[in-house]
Amino acid sequence: MRLQHLTLLAALLATPLAAHATPSIVNGDFATPPGGVFTTFPGGSAAITGWTVTGNSVDLVGSYWQAPPGGGQSVDLDGNAPGGLTQTLATTAGQAYRVTFELSGNPDGGPTTKTLSVGAGITASLYTYTIGANSHADMMYTPEVFDFTAIGASTTLSFLSDDVGSPYGPVIGDVAIAAAVPEPLSIALFGSALAGLGLLRRCRG
């Protein structure tokens, strides 16, 4: 009976280290459809492959300004007025994920500080980008990360402009996601737990 308990405890301790399927972002580089110079899509549109436009509208930007570091195209989340994008991902409940993306701001007009809300499930975070130094030729993208833990088998990822009444918004590109891996400390604790189980078995054997 003690051996059964030890085996069960070892399995439970191993659970956080188990591999989980990693969801993928469809069209995370916004490469399709071709945006030309730039194209405005209204709220409700699914014309940007894999994404649904929310709010007023967004601009899919092609040659109008510098592409993100990873290539592809970018999206200005203020089209004619503030808007956003959503995409539903297949996730594993209880699994932690990290979303990465490049952030810039439309240099053509205010507000000087662009504000972006990123959300997934019950988690949301605000990001800001201040224009002034960036330009069409050098958008000065900054890499950003957003972490969340899934609470179900599917999770809707959203990018939403928090600007007010502006057609010059936060700009995103190079969106990607990966399952978070255990921290080294967690692995060390797991090893210590297994060592403790071995010692317990010897003491009671």
C-alpha cells in the first residue's frame, strides 16, 4: 500500500512537468491578405486571415511603413477610430502560455502615447508606446511579452486599442505563442521530492 501511495505522489509531482500541446497563432505576421500600402477593415471583418476585427476598424499596413523585425505586415489598431483583433486558440486548462509580439505606434498623429490592452481568458495587461522618435522608415518596434494561464480548452486572445477617438494607434506585428516551461527551481524541487520519496521507502522498507 505504501508503494502505491508513493507512486501516486510521484505522478502528481510530475504533472507540472508534463508536455502540453502548444497552440499556434494563425497569420501571426499578418502576411495575408496583402495589405498594399494599407487597407482598412471594419469591425466584424474576418478578412485578415485567422483574425476577427473588433471595435471600429483597423488598418492592415503593407508598404506604408517599415515592417516588423520578423517580416510580414503590421496592424494599426486604430483604423478610422480605435479597434482591435481577436483569435481563438486551442489551449490546455491550467497550462501557462507566453505570447510575444512587436509593438510600435503610428507616427502620423496623436495621442503621443498609444495604449494597447492585451487579453486572454481572465488575464489582461496594458502596454504603452510613445511616438516622437520613430518614423515610417524606422518604426522602432519593441518586443513585448504577455503571460496567461488557460482556464479551458479554448482561449480567445485579444489586442484592443485603448486610445480615444484617434485614427493613429498602437501598431502590432510578429505575434507568436509558446507553452511556458517549468522554472529551474520547479525542476529542482521535483528532484528533491523524488529523493525524499526514495528515502521514505528505505526508512519504511
